[in-house]
Amino acid sequence: MAMHDLQKISAAQEKYMKARKKDRYLIQAARLLIFLAFLFLWEISARLSWIDSFIFSSPSRVIRTIVDMTLHQDLLLHIGTTLYETLISFFLVTILSVAVAVLLWISSRLSFILEPYLVVLNSLPKSALAPLLIVWLGAKPTTIIVAGMSVALFGAVINLYTGFQEADEEKLKLIYTFGGTKKDALFKVVLPSSVPLLLGVMKVNIGLCLVGIIIGEFISSKQGLGHLIIYGSQVLRQRYIRSGWNAEVEWQSCCSAFSFPLLTSVSKCFIL
Amino acid sequence: MEKPLLELKNVGLSYHTPQGETAAVSHISFQVPKGGFVALVGPSGCGKSTILNLICGLLKPEEGQILMNGTSLPEKPSNIGYMLQKDHLFEWRTVYSNILLGLETQKRVTAEKKAYIDKLMVTYGLDAFKQARPSQLSGGMRQRAALIRTLALEPDLLLLDEPFSALDYQTRLNVSDDIGRIIKQEKKTAILVTHDISEAISMADTVIVLTRRPATIKNIIDIDLEMPDRTPLASRNAPLFKTYFNQIWGELNGHA
């Protein structure tokens, strides 16, 4: 009887697991389908001249360009450079933001003193800062890494510090009833309970660092995706002139606007 | 007469905020003998927990003195165990490493201590859950784990700050019976803060009734249920239980 019951349950469980699996496949298939449909529509509308393929390009052209650039313009080197700079600045931002947030948590007086400065630094337009950084630090890869850090650092510090402060008062009290010090509270309560927060902040930071790196490369670099984008838009401008187009400037900005998110998501795929 | 383990002499404390000064406790004097079990009852928010915070050194009294074994408290007394309202087991640690937390903080993890913890875990039915996460334990088991975490420090004095208030009623009765027995068995001295009169009578030898804020001592009542080796649950059936209940109820409501 019990055996029978057991089998009955496992049959139901099996059904449940099957349904779950099916659901997962459906989700993944739908995701892929949306992507393919988008590519298909893009390609078709370019071929049938619903859109001007010279301006909007087409998937086949993009693939050809990627292959071409990989072969003749070291696309992988550019991607590698941007990736490398992004990872370095991401790593430094993570270390530095945790260190500063810990300092602020240790001394509430220090955090009171520095709070307005942090808010101001965070709201500073970083893209405006990049040219200044290059003037101050010179046109070096270091400068680009600093530019990448500048975008993510202050927000990360503010987020982490706010999270650290939200550590459960009672749990801290528990440590103090054991005769623990502030250091014990930090390592046994505050940091372990902030791990999910830290992961969240890191996810945001990797994207922000990439934005900062591209901005830095726009302004001064010999290689990297930002360099490619600027280079590409300038070449495009010359073509426009040759084709007798006048509204160069508009199209240039249009092109950057299109290629930027594309390149961002491409390099994001590599990172994550 | 034997020297009391703990003695409070005319202790007073106020809280200071930018809005002003609030007297939390004043003129508190009582003694706890070794092996005794004292319950503090009073209206909610009267400053009961403040008294425990003073005893364990988290707060410093502004007036009066707190003596332990006849000498004043050190900066960080390590021989006092404190159980908070919730168990506060850390989800990022296993049950076993949660129990080690206090010893770890005081840097006193030794082989003997570990053996002692193992013994306690076996005695109180937690040995199968050493590597479990706290969320896998029932409310009662969690509270027992928290008690073992406190007992692992081998404290001379246990402070219990409404340690059962987060539990549902049935679990609460069982756990308080459990913990009351464990404390008797391990021959610990304890101070329990509660707003539950029945709980105070069933567990303590002495009940101290406090007034509204600022807390002062209204009355000290010795509980004698004429029942040798009573357990907290059995105490509730004692004929004298109701008498004490009514007396304390009267004291709390100001018509005794």
C-alpha cells in the first residue's frame, strides 16, 4: 500500500518536473525566436529597400564587417583591450568602494563629514570629466582606466555604505554581548550580510565601468572599441561627403547612437 | 549569608537625545544569589531591557553601582551570557558554526570547549543538525541552538531578554519548559525579562515587579509554590500559582 502511494507521488512529481522542463524550454525558445525574428525582419527590410541599408546596415553586412575587421583591423585586439581595461577598472572599483564604505561605516563622524562630497562627486557628469582626466594624467591606458572607475566608484561607495548601515542592530548587539569589537561586528555581521548587496552592486558596476572605458577611449586612445566607434564614424563621414551627402553631422551622431549599444552588448556577452 | 553573585546598588540611567533627556531606570537595587533565577516583570517599554544592558556592560550606569562577586564590573565582562528576543542565528553559517560564534568572538575556541558543545548538542537533541542551516530548524530548535551558543561561553550569569516572545504559544510553553530545565540542570544563575506574568512565576524563584518608566522597583516577591524540583510546566498546576498571579497582576495595575 505504502509502495503504491510512493509510486503515485513520484508519478505526480515526474509530471511536475516535466511541466517545469517544458516551461523552461519554451522560455528559451521564445527568447531565441525574438532575436531571430528581429534579425530576419532587419535583413528583409534592408533587402527589399524598406529601409536604407546604407544607413541602417543589415545583419549580413554586420557579420561581413565583423569578419572583415577581425581579419584586417584586429577587431579581437580592440575587444581585448576594452575588455582588459574594463576588468581592471571593475576590479579596482570593487576593492576601493568596499574599502571606503568600510571606513565610512567604522567612523560615523567621517561619513557625516564626507557625505555631501560623495553626493556631489556621484552626480558629476563623468563624460565631461574624461577630457580633464586626459589633460591631467596624459593620454595613457591608465587614464582610460581611471575614467572607467570614475563612473562607477562614487555610486558604489554610497550604495555599499547605505547597505552596511542597514545591518541588523540586534545582530550587532549579539556580537557586542559576546564582548566583540567593531572589527568582529564588521567581519562576522556586516560583511557577510552584505554579500547579496555586493553582488548587485558589482553587476551594475561592470556595465558602468564599460561605459566609462568607452568614453575614455572616445577621447584618447590608439585601440579599443571606443576608438573603433570614433574611427568608424569618421570614415562614414568621408563616405557621406563622397556620396554628396550634406547632413554629415546628424548621421554621424546617429551612427554612434546605433553602434554604441550594439558594441556594448557584444562586449557584455563576452564578460558575463 | 553567602555573598550574592550580582548586586545592583541604586542604579540609574537616562537616555540622551537632541529632543531631551529621558529617565529610563532609577534607584534600582536588588541582589541575585548564586544559582538563583530572577524574573523582571513590568509594563512594556518600562526599561526592563535597559537593566539587562546595564548588567552586561553594553550601557554604563550614570548613578549607582553594579557589583559582580563583590567587585565592580570589568569593561567587557566575559562571564555573562545574553539571550536576545530573537535567536539571531546567522543564515550564512551552519548551526554548529553559529554555536561557535561567541567563543570565536572571545577567541576561546579550544578542544575542551568543542567537546562541551558536542555534549550539549547531543543532550539537547541538535547533534543531527550540526551542518544544517538555521532555516532548516524549527522555532524551538533554533531557540535551543541560541541557548547552547550562550551556554558554550560557560557564563556565571545568564540574561534572558524575552527569549520566547517571538514564538507561537504552544512552542513558547514547550521551549520555556525546555530552557528552564536546561538552566536548572546546568546550575546557572539567570535573570529573565518578560511581560508574561505566568512565565515569570513558572520559571523564577524571585519576581521583581517594576513600575512604569522610569522603572523603579515596586515589589520583590519570592515565589514558593511548595513544590520540590518543579519544572516550569508543572509549576503552572501548583495551587499557589493563581495566588501569585493575582498578586503580581495587582502590583502591575497599581491596586495592591
